[in-house]
Amino acid sequence: MQDTQPIHDLTQLDHTRYKSWPFNQDICLTCALCASACPASGIDALDPRSLVRQVGYGLEDALVAERWPWICTMCAKCEHVCPMDIQIADMVRNLRGLRDRQNVPGILQQGLEAALETGNNLRLPQEDFVFIVEDVGEELAEEAGFENFKVALDKDGANLLTTIHNKLVNTHTEDLKHFWKIFHAAGESWTLPTDNWEGTNWGYFTGDDEAMKTMVGRIVANLDKLNITHLLLPE
């Protein structure tokens, strides 16, 4: 016998629970433009149209337990092509936020907790961070044309403050040089903060708004403390 999907009585569903969201899922046309644009469409049968409909029908409990919200890359290609301007990536982020924090997949929650406690997702001590970036800066200074290069740390009044991705002081330290070469060639006045330097906001990726605000607030605090008005957020 062919399996059948459960039948839901739409008159019994709560269509108002997402009224606080700045968009209306009920206007979805199921035109499939989102599904055609989605790079993850089809993985574990992921279909953005179905996700939007289930949210509109108030069936978020099943979606919160699904892998779908975590398969989505939140790249927002779906939103870009949606003729009804439904903010599907925001919808996914909200669904992520409804999951119990202990059941957040992978290392996302552990990384977020580390960042909240220490200022970066690696729990890297400040002295280790300083050693790594200065060591990479010394390597760059050995290259022709960059003999006078020095890493600018906590420079008060610099024109530009830049955060970095944690992998740049872990597995991809060479990538730091690409940014620094551009700054050096342009004569840019820039700096790295030695506290709360992390640019990867896993509060955003896990749907934790309060954590996201905390991490953004730390970046703003660095801008204020160092009297800087311009921010480069490579993440």
C-alpha cells in the first residue's frame, strides 16, 4: 500500500502565530522560483515552497525538528527571485532559533558559547592571537615591497577597523596577507582589535538574536573605544 501524508484540518490551524514577522507566508504563489534558485533544493527533499506553506499553516514544530532549516545556507537567493518578496532566509533563521540549544547541530552552539565567553569562537587567548597575527605580519615583511609592513593592533584613530574570521588565525593564516597587502598598497590606516576580534557571528547562524546583538555590540564598542568610524567585516 502506498504511504499517504497526514491530513491537516486547515480550519484548526493557527494562522496568526507569525503575525510579528515582517512578511506574510500566505501570499506564496508556489511558483517554484525559490526552489529553482536554491542551491540546497532537493537535499533531504528540501523544497522552499513546502517550507513556506508549512510555516504559514502553523506547522513549525515539525520543521524545527527537521534538518531542512540547517541544510539551508541562508544565501537568500530564494528571496531575490520571489515575486511576492517573502523573506524565506529570515524564516529559516527564526526556525533555527526555535530549536533547543542543546540540539543545535554540529559545533555551532559550542562555538557561539565560546565566543560569548572569550570573544572568539576558538577560545584563543589574547596573547596567542597577538603572537599569531604578528608572526604572519613578520612573514609578509620579508616579501619584496612590504619591508616596512607591521600589523596595526588597537590603533587609536585609524580610518578602518577590521574583524577577521576565526579560521584566519587557525588554518588559513596565509589569507590574512591578502587583506594586508591591499591595505599596505593603498596606504590605508587600519587596525585589528586584540579583544573581541571575531567577525563570525554564530548567533546569527543559530537564530539566537540576543547572542547576535551581544557580538555586534562588542564590535561597536571597539569602534567607539578606538575612535574609528569605518568597519570592514570580511565575514
